[in-house]
Amino acid sequence: MGRFEDFGKRIDDGLARLKRMKNFEAFGKRVDEELERLKTFMTEDVAPETERRTAQFLREVSEKFGEAANWLEQRNAARNSQKTQDSRKP
């Protein structure tokens, strides 16, 4: 390649880098805009619904834990009652 062609290639490479830089900046700005839109969507749409569902889930789980605790207490009471009856037998 001659000196003139080499010079032309370097200019073309430099211009291509500049063009990519502009595209990269535009890409970066677009990413920032999309991240902001996603953040807004998450805080305004997803989070409230998630919190509502989580609260409902915790209420249901709490109720089930209460039922499980009652079952365990009844089982323990029945076991203690059986032990008392067995100890009274001659």
C-alpha cells in the first residue's frame, strides 16, 4: 500500500471511530432512558402489587402457623393426658 493509501486508511479509521463514538453515546443515552423508565415502572407498578401480594401471603402464612401451633398443642395435650391415664393404672 502506498503512503497516500495508508494515510487515507488512517483517516477512514479515525472517522469510523468518531462515528462509533457518536453511536456509542447515543446508545448510552438510550440505555439511561430505558433504565429510568424501568425504574419508574418498578416503583410505580410492580412494587405496589408485589407489596400487596406479599402482605396477603404473610397473612395466610400467619394463619397457617396459628393452625399448626394449635395442632401441636392439642397433640401435646393428648399425649400428656395419655401419660396421666397410664400412670393411674395399677
